[in-house]
Amino acid sequence: MKTIRCGICFMKQLLVETRYRSKAWLARVAIAIVAFAALVLNAPESARATGIYEMPNLAPGEPTWVVDEGNVLSRLSEGKLASAAEQLRDATDTEMRFVTIHRLDYGETAQSFTDALFEKWFPTPEQGANQILVVVDTVTNNSAIHVGEGVGETVNAAIAESIASETIQVPLRQDNKYNQAFLDASDRISAVVSGQPDPGPPEVDNELNLEGTFTSAEDTDQGSATVIVVVLLLLATVIPMATYYWYQSFGN
């Protein structure tokens, strides 16, 4: 009898230890799930960033005038931009191209991205001489332009800066009018390169709030972070409860 009682005590102790280890194991599993969920939730933000080497390859003379990675341009606008670019090329040998991207890589600016993309597409001075590249990041609405050396005297630094900071920015500040911004830039570039008088930037209503109606990158990141924190809190609450009920069922 004594031996039997000792055996029963041993089995009870073993069962308690087994349950404790199972509970600790389940807790570790729950923590791992939450950590994995955090990685998954954070992944889309970085995945949407556009790097130089994710952009399609392009060479001078190719009829690729618009690359809308940001998905903000209508087909009608793309058609108008392409038509204007082809007319400008046929008349002056100058090629203008328009690019939208969604979110820059960390540490990148609209201008540094534009310069690097220009270098990727036109790696030699001869290839890039008659090229004009306009880029807009649709998260921050920052815009930039790179003008080839062969067109630099016509589209000088002052005009190029005005196109990027005024011609494009005014429509963007008026409720994110991407189509209007690129069409205005196309019209102005075409006029200047063709030898017509510079039409200048669009007129601005003095009553218009020019502080910008778009969401800044910082605000966007904070909003995304808030969503992630809320989801993680929900997961941290639901997963332990689920594992507890599962453990209770397992124990019974």
C-alpha cells in the first residue's frame, strides 16, 4: 500500500509539473505569435517603399513616358502626357518623363531618388543630355526634377526649381490634384523647350491655405503605428485567453 501511495504521489507531482510546463510553453507560444504578428503588420509599410532597383529599366528613345507606381494618374492623363512627350521629342529631340512613387526608402529624398533614377536610366552624359525627369512621392507629395545638360540652358535651374516647387505643388496643395499637377508641368516644359515664352507657375489664390492639405510622412507613420499598437494589444488580450481556455480543455 505504501508503494502504491508513493506511486500516486509521484504521478500527481508529475501531472502538476507537466501542466506547469505546458502552461509555460503555451505562454512562450503566445509571445512568439504576438512578435510574429508585429513583424507581419510592420512589413507592408516597408514593402510599399520604392527603391531605385525596383523601378523598370529604361533607355533613351523608349516610348515609356509615364511610370505611375503611386497609382494616382488616370488613363486619360497618362495618354495626354504620353502624347505631349512624343510631340516634344519629335519637335525638339527632348524627352520628358513623369514618375510617381509610393513612399521613399528610409533616408531617401525626392531629389536624391530622382537623381539616382536619372543616373540608372541614362548612365552616360550622351544618353541623359536631352532628358527631363519629373518625380512625385505620393506619401509626402514632395516633387523633384532632373534636367539633362543638353536642355539645361533652356530649362535653367530657376525654371526647373519653379516647376518642382510651384507648377506641381500648387495643384497638389489644392486637394491632391495629381493629374493637374503633371499636365501643368508637361505644358510648361513643352512651352519652354519649344522656345515659347515661359508661362510661369499657376496663379495662387491669396485666400488659399498653402500649408498643404496632404498628410506628412511623420503623420502617416504615426497613424500606422497607432493601428499596429491597437492590433497588438488586441492580440495580446485574445491570444492568452484562447490559450488559457485551450489549456483548461487540455487539462480536463
